[in-house]
Amino acid sequence: MIAFTSCATLVNRPTTDVKIISKTGSVKFFINKDTSTWYTPKTLAIERSKNDLLITAKNDTIQKVFSIKSKLSIAFLLGNIFSGGIAGYAIDLYSPKRFTYPSEISIDFNKNSYSIRKTLLNPQKGLLNLSLSIPEGNLFYMRREKGYGSFAGFLGLTGGVQYYISNKHSIDLNSGIAIDNLIPVPAAVDRFGPYATSSVFFVAAKFGSNYKMIHYAAGFQFNRSFYNSYNIPASRGTNDSSFSINQNSAGLALSTYCRFSKTFSIGVNYNPSLVAWENKKANFRYSHLVFLDLLFQFEVCRPEKKKIK
């Protein structure tokens, strides 16, 4: 059984990127109580907090303060539904990582007002992301006791890295496991009588690209499938019977994700296998793994980035 604790605490960085621009030309400003000064437009890494974000802008001898409220992050609101559940929400309630700020703030010095716009910061060459995702809706077509067959279920866990070789294109490496849990949340289930379980462990390398909110990628994958069948007697004194078969396969890896925030995306992965190794021989055998994926990404390295408290 796979168990998770909290989502925002696990996947959110301590900081969030905020771009600050001005509608009245470049102005000088500083953040909260930090003494470092900047000029708009500027993107800064702001420490997450439940407190308001204070932007103090200066123009000649006039100084104005803009107060921007923090809000709960997507990872906290949606991620815990599929991972930590009530326990995840309870843990995140004590973590400042559950908060975020608008990704773009436009200040109007003359009118003493500001506006916010939801933006997804564009990737750039040299950006390195770590990812953690939860397969929620898995479709298998794989080797079983007699021939091949289809199976379905929920849950799994994958992780990986993403490195941008240009401002648009990336190399995506990930590995993980998808299982056929009966329900989309971790839970123990007692079974009796005949039943079967299936799971697939995979490693994939893909070339990715971005188009607006969409990230799509294609490459190759290697996987090992696990099929187990059981016949558990309902009463004691009767021997149970079981059968298992494992198979190595390789083929293509295709994926498309839609990004809803800087850290959260939902996507579909299609991993068709065309070659399988049976009795130490490679043969043409079609199988596949298709899954809906809840993806959380956080930056490890972005060029020319400075943390502001």
C-alpha cells in the first residue's frame, strides 16, 4: 500500500516566483523588510507566508506601500485530495508552504493601486526541475496467465528530472510504478476467492516542448510488468494457490500535460511497448500502459535567481 503525508509540504518550494511590473515606468521598490532595492520590471523569489506581501515603491521623494494578500496554493487545495487526504491537510496547516502569491503584480504608482495577472513563468535554458507525480487512472494491456489481457486501477508513484536545453525544449527523465488499486486513495482491502493484481515499473527518456500551457513529449521507455493471480480460501484448512509472471518490454513513451500553475499539471501518458523478452529472446509483442497523471514540479535551479525574504 502506498501512503502519503502532505502534498504542499512535500512538493512546494519555500519560495514562489513573483514578477513585479509598473504601469507608470520603471520605479524603485523593496520587498517587506528586506533592504535590497530593485527596479521594475523584476522577477523575485518570494518566501511563502500567510502574511501579506508588502511592496514599497519610491518615485523621487514619494513613497507608497502596496499590500498583496497571500492565498492557498494549488498543491494544498487539490493535491491532498488524491494523496494525503485529511491527514495531509492537517499537516499542511502548520506549513507556510501551503501559501502562495500572485505570479505577476502590476503596480500603478499614480493611482496608488495594483492589479494581478495569473501567468506561468516561461521556462529558460538551464532550468532544472524535479517532479513527483501520482498516476490516478491506470489502463494496462499486458501478459497474464493465458495470453494478454486488459486491467485497470488507480494509484502509483513516479519521480523524475526535467532539464531545459533551450527556452522551449527539454529533456525529461522519469521512472515510477503504476498499480491497479481498487480505489483512487490508499486503502487496505481484504480479498477472498480468486483475484489478480497487475502493476508496471517503467523508466522513460523523452524530448519535450512547450506550447502556451501545454507541455508535450515523446521518447522511449523500458518497463517490467508484474501479473499475479491468487485463489484465497474463505475458510482455514484449505491451501491457497497462486500464479505469477513478469515480463520485460520496451517501446515508445508519449505524454501531454496541461499546466494549471507553476507547480501543478494534469496529463495523459501513453506507453506502448512493441518488443518483449520471452525465454531470453526478443519478440514483437504489443502491450501498453495508459495513465492519467497528477504532476507536481518544483525548481532546483533557475539561472540568475535571487532569493528575497
